[in-house]
Amino acid sequence: MASAQVTGTISERSRTPTCTGPHSRARDWAEIQERMLVPLYQAVHERLEVGPATSVLGLGCRSGLALLLAAERGAQVSGLESDTELRELAQGRRLQVQEAPRTAESVAHSAHSLVTVFEQLQTAPSPTRLVAAAARRTLTGGHLVLASWGPPERCESAAVLEVAQRQAGRTPGRDPFALGAPGRLEELLCSAGLRPAGGGRVSCPFAYADLDSAVRGMLSTGLFDPALAAAGPALVVKELEEALHPFVRPDASVRMVNVFRYVVGERVN
């Protein structure tokens, strides 16, 4: 992404509204934000030796970059995604991505040697039900991977994500760090009848060409949706710009160092 010079004060820049519609957020995810998680995707693929013998299902695969990377390693890939715009973007990459069922319980049985839940846990109404549904899609002897943000003290984006919590109003805000506590992801695996089989932490720096790209990228995660609905785009964008300001570098780019966690569960029966 080409760099763009940012001039003027934060208040001056906020006069030009960032586009926050669902379609633009889906495209912003695919074009700006998704690549920030490539180190996480690659770490999981290398850990589990994803290749031609692997059948991968991505639950909540969004626009499908993780699946695309697995396919490049020779894996057979497919995905489920409930958001229409994201699903169409994934299909535009020639990925087999279908509409996700409305409830986790309605997920049909299938056979995949690797099921991944990279982003969906952060916004799922019931992580326990989601993981149980994912376990049902995992072959005996296969693996389920869950991912979440790491400890907030290891994530510079934590200060920025506080905007989402603060502006959510009466709508329950989504705490992206709720599942990052030690043992929490492992508890979800065990509750679904899977055996924890390791995991890791991966550095995922969030690097943007400029402040506008950083705002658009963060909004595309879905974590700010309750805040946008409760407080309106103008206020949320203004506070996001203010929260991001400490991370603006001399060349006008924005960079935040973050750590993500993943755990691997094995289905033994």
C-alpha cells in the first residue's frame, strides 16, 4: 500500500468523514486489515504442517485470506461466512465459501482434518456454542484451532479498542481480550470434548500507510459495530483518531505492536 502524507491536526482531518458503511468495511477488511494477521495464519499452518493432505474449513473466514494461504500450500479449503459482502469477496478469490448457518447448533456434520476459528470468536454471541459446532466439523484425529488477542499489556491496540467499549452505550461492547486470559481458550476446547495439543503466541504488528487507513482498518474488524450503532460514526471516528495519534510515526504511517494467541485442540473420538 502506498504511503500518503497526512497533514493538519486531528480535528482538521476528521472533517473528512471516513466511510463506515457495511460494504466499505468489508472491503477495508480485505484491502487493509486482513493482512495484519498473516503471521498468525502462517504460524498455524506451519505448526500443523498444512499441505496437500489437509482439508481445511474456516469458520467465520471473512474474506478468506487464511484459506487462500492454506490453498497455496496445497490444502483443500472451504469456508463459512455469514456476512454477505465478505463472503462475496472470498468467492471473488475463487474460494468455496458458503453462507454460515444462523445458529451454531445448525452446523451440519462434516469431515475436515483442520477447522480454524481465527476471527469469529471475538464477536460470537456464544463462544462455547461456536466451538462446539466447530468440533463437530472436525475429523477424529484432526485439529481445531482457536485464536484470540493476547494479553492487553502486550497489545498496543488495546488503548484504541477501548473506544469500542466506551462508546457502545447500553449495547454490550465486545471485549476482544475476554478470551486472552490464561487457560480460557483451552477451557473452550475441553468443553467441546477436544484435547488441548499446544499453541503459541504470534507477533502481529498493525501497520498502516496513514491515519485514515488505520481508522478504516480498525473499524473493519467488527469490534466497533456496537459503538457505531450507539454513538454514530462521526464521534467514533473522532475518538479513534485521537486514540491512534500516539502511534503515528514521523512519516505519517501508523504502527502498533500486538500479540495474538492460538491454541490447538485434537479430536480424539
